[in-house]
Amino acid sequence: MTALINVVGAAVVDSLEAPTRLLVARRTAPPQFAGMWEFPGGKVEAGETAEAALHRELAEELGIEVQLGPELDSGNTTGWTLNERASMRVWFAELTSGEPRALEDHDELRWVSLADSDEALGLPWIPADLPIVRALLSRVAAPA
């Protein structure tokens, strides 16, 4: 049995205290996901913490630095199931430096309203990310 691939993602919001907008990214590859939207992030490398991986990935993919907020609870210690080989942990994050740009793996970035769930849910999300989007919208609508 192969080890589970650990992936990290960021729900980059305009404010950790009172989020109203979410930054989403449209993939360019692989072909089955090209044109679909996702949370920016990527794989955790050997010897790297999940949080360090997320900071690295956001710098590489979007050219930004963030302050991490709470993790979006999946109810599972390994995070949200992406497929039989991978799971993803997602953190809320607030931009602290840089202007988000589609540098790697994406061709478009977009801020979507968290107040209008139809705007976020109307995008063609990577299927595994859609339950995470729904959970995020519920969490923002009813903060813990």
C-alpha cells in the first residue's frame, strides 16, 4: 500500500475576522481539471510541515504571503478526501504581502463573494473541492 499523499489548500479570504470574499484559482492542468476552479495549494514535501508547505505553495503559485487562520475542519485527521490516494487540509488565510497573480498551474484568479453562495457554487469546481466549498460557506455563514 502506498502512503497517502498529503495536500494543503488555502481559503484565501479578504479578512480572517469578517470574511466577505474568497480568492479562487482556475487550473490549467492536468487535462481533466483544466478550466476548473480550486483552492490554491499543493503537495506537502518530505520533511515539511503542512503549514510550511502551504506558505511555500502560495508563494510559488500566486506570489503572495499570508497569515494562516483556523483550519477548515473536515471531521477527519487527514483532511478532506480528494481521491483514494490523496487528502487535503484547508486553512483560512489572509493576504499579508503581494498581489495575487496566476504564476503557476493557473490561468485566472477571481475574488468571489461569500455572502452570495450562488456566486461561489456557480463555478465549475474540481469535484473533490466542492464539498469543501460548501463547508466553507456554511462556516462563514455561522461562525464558530
